[in-house]
Amino acid sequence: MSVPVIEAIAADILSVVNTVTTANGYNQNLAGTRPTSREWRDGRAQSDGTVIVVQQGSDEDEDASAAGNVGMTAWYERFALVAYVIDSDTETTPMDTRTNQVRADLEKALTEDRTRGGRALDTIVRAPEFFDQGPGATGIVVVIDVRYRTDEDDPYTQR
């Protein structure tokens, strides 16, 4: 079965999130997931280091789809990486420090290959969003736009 270009990009992002480990030189171990719609809507409690990868929508990149690129369509796909940073009562590192480290580790990992394994034109890091929804629901949302191009009539074929 064929995989659309955007799905291959999403799978690459999840794979990259899962490389963020102390063994790979990062500050913590993160565990990425792409939830089912039921898991996402239920607001299930997450554990420290969980990163939920969620697509936020597409916008056409009209400049990269225009003249000179006949038969191609370029897109910006927004991804939100919802990273949970949950401290225990024994934690001694400030919450902001841990949150900043998670953000920096994700940004570093995601920009090591901005082409998502050759499938994208670029990966752009956007402003993050901090969240604090009480015990068990604090962290940061790292936001990225992935710019990619496909055949105009075939989203399975990269251009």
C-alpha cells in the first residue's frame, strides 16, 4: 500500500521525537506518540516525557506552487508536538528549566534534518506555547511547519 507524502513526513517526525534520549546526548528521554482520535479527545492523563504529535492543518504555499512548478502543489503542514513536563515531589530542577530543555531538545532534533529524510523542502520552528492545566497536565507545545511539494494530482508522489 502506498503512503502519502504527508504521512511519511508525520512518521519521520515521530521517529525523530523518539531519538531524544539521554543516550543520544539530550537532557531527557522523550516518548512520541500519534494518538487515536478517542485518546486525544478523552484528554487521558499523560506521563512525564510523553510527546503527542498532532497535525494542525495545511496551507498552500502559493509561491512554490506557482509558475515554473507546473503540475506541482506545495504545502505548509503545521504540526504541534505536545510535550508533557510533569514534576514529582522529589524533583529539584526548576520546572521552567526542564520545560526549556524539552523545548530545546525537540527543536534541535527536528532541525538536524530539515528535509524530513528528503521528503520536505524545509522545516520551520514556530513560537512555542506553554501550558499549565494543573497537576499532570503541564508542558510545552513545540510548533513546526513542514514545507513540502507533491504532484498536483498525486499526493503520493513527492516533487
